[in-house]
Amino acid sequence: MNDKLATTAEDSQDFDVNNIGTLISVVTGSGVALLALFMGPLLVGEYIAKLAVSESQAGLLMSAEMAGFTLGSAVFFIIARLNWRKIVTSALLIIIVGNTSLLLVDSLPLFVLCRFVAGLGSGMVMTMTIQVIGLMRDPDRVYGMWSVGQLSFGALGIVFFPIVVASNGIDFVFLIWGVLTAILGLTVRFYPDGRALLKSSGSNSGMSRHHFLGLLCLLGLFIYYSGQTGVWFYMERVGLNWGIDREAVGNTLFIGLLAAIAGSATAVLLGDKAGRAIPLSISMLISALSIILLISLNGEILFTLTVCLFNFGWYLFMPYMSAIVASIDGDGKLLTGLAVTFPAALTAGPAIAALLIGNADTLLPCLIFGLVSVPLGLLLILPAARIVSIKN
């Protein structure tokens, strides 16, 4: 990448998005924005304990935060023509307010509202990072680095979450979250002012006629990601239902995120050498296999294996999916659609899983939901994946 950094508004018309400062900014920004996703299983468990809610209600509470995430992405779509650096700054302030306000609330409705607000800012930041990476020269590898960065933040979150909660309570987790967000203010100068001010490589201009396939891709992403998110948010509960103690489950979730990092790193190393259709199909088949194992097997070692397979497949998928959309996109609309579909699936997943579970004493409906989402999503994504692989 070109290491020349454009850091002032005066030279924004010559801003080259392919620089190390922008890469680090989008990786760290998305990592903090997605902490709720990666710590989701632990948050669900803590909400059940702290707020005295049921498993189903805890899932719906997580969906409220993801709903804020989705709205934030939609808001970005509306205001995308404004100065991008100002949008990032505003989004970071919203995240800080949402997290730090939790120190002052003592009722469930206000708690849900604060999480919704934090999700709103996070959705705006996530959408911005997707837009910027889609404009870079090698989106396959950059989306892979983007995922690795997010997962690294998530792994650290899972390691320190139990320690912080045990010593200071969950409120301190949200305080730390707010501080990390404030630090991200240092990275704002590395974002471009807007899409129109960037140098254009012209690589996407010929792909606009494939927008319909892109829309099918987004639908497939929504179905697949909803199913996987529904399973992930209840992964801790699956482990506990298997009779595994809470500490061992937490260790397994951490190891699982390391496997997810390996999945994203594989995408970084492989790039588009095997096209997009083959690695994407393999990733989804691994996801299906892991859920089948979760349904049919039992035991601590097997639980660790299945969680690792689940995360490896899931996070091998995302860089290729994002790169497919970026390759088809010509005007930024599909990338914005990707940024809206992604959090919408994060919202729908735990909500659908919670409704399927209801008052039942089994998590089997949630797992079946995740399993069925794989072939349905794959059928919708493959046509565009094949077209892009041929074009490249």
C-alpha cells in the first residue's frame, strides 16, 4: 500500500485511501464497534444474572442493541454525502454517551435505551469502515485484516470480561468501552472526507449491471448471518446445557475466536487465488458441519472443536462475501446495502432464535435455525460469487 498519509482537509482532493493510517483506522474502529457481537454470549449470561431476565428475554435485549446498530447503518445511508470525518466523530460521541450513561441508570427500560444508543453509533462506524475498504485496491485481503482486527478485540474482550465483571461489575465494562471509543478519536483524520473526493481506480465501474446478483447476495447474507448470529449468542447456554462449567465455556469461546482469526487470516493469505465461490462455499459447509455436531454430540472437548469449526467457517466467509459485493458495486449503493444488511442480520438472528426457543427447555430450535440458514444463504450468494470469480 502507499504509505503516504493525507491528513488535512486542504489536500483531501488528493487523498489516497490506500494508506496504512486508514487501514489501521478502519480495523480498530470496526473492532470497537463490534465488541457487542463478540462478547454477545457472555453479555447474554450476565444480563440473565444481573437483570433477572429469561434466556429468551436476554436474546431480545441483545437484539435491541443490534437494532440500534441497524438504524445507525441506515442513518449513514441518508447522510453519506456529508463530510465523512464529521460523521465518524459524531458516531464515536454517540457510542460514548450510550456506554457511559449506563453508569447512571437503574431500570430495565433505560438500560435497553442506552444499549440501543450505543448500537446506533456503532452501526454508523461499521458502515463507514465497510465503505472505505470497498474503495481500496485489494478488498479481499483488507476485509480479511478488518475481520482479524475485530476478532482480536473480541478475544481480548472475552479474556478480560469475566475479570472486570468479577472485580468491578458489568458497569465497569461499559466504562472501559467508552474510554476505548474516545481513543478512536485520534484516528478520525485518517478517514477520507467522502466518496466523491477519492481517487478512483475505475475497477468497479463495469460491474453495475450485476446489481441484481448483488441484491441476491445481500439477501443470502441476511439469511446466513441471521442463523449464525442466533447460534453464536446462545453458544454459552449450549455449553452450560452440555454440563460444562462456566469458566470452561468462557475459555472455549476465547479459543473459538482464535479459530475465527485463523479463518480471516486464511482469507488474507489466500486472497482471490482460488476465486471467491470455492472458499466461500467451503466456509459455509464448515459452518453447517459444526452446527450438526452441536446438535448430535456432547462433551467439553467436542464442544471446543465445534466452536472452533463454527467460528473458522463463519469468519472465512465474511472477507469473501464483502469482496464480492465490492467487486459488483459501482456507486457505493451495494456497499451501503451490505453495511445495512450486516447489522440487520445481527438484529434478526438473536430475536428469531429467542422466539423459537420461547419457554422451551431446549436450544434445539435455535440450532436448527442456524443449520437451515446455510443452504438457503449459499444458494442466493453463489451466482454472484461465480460471476466475480470469472471476471477476476
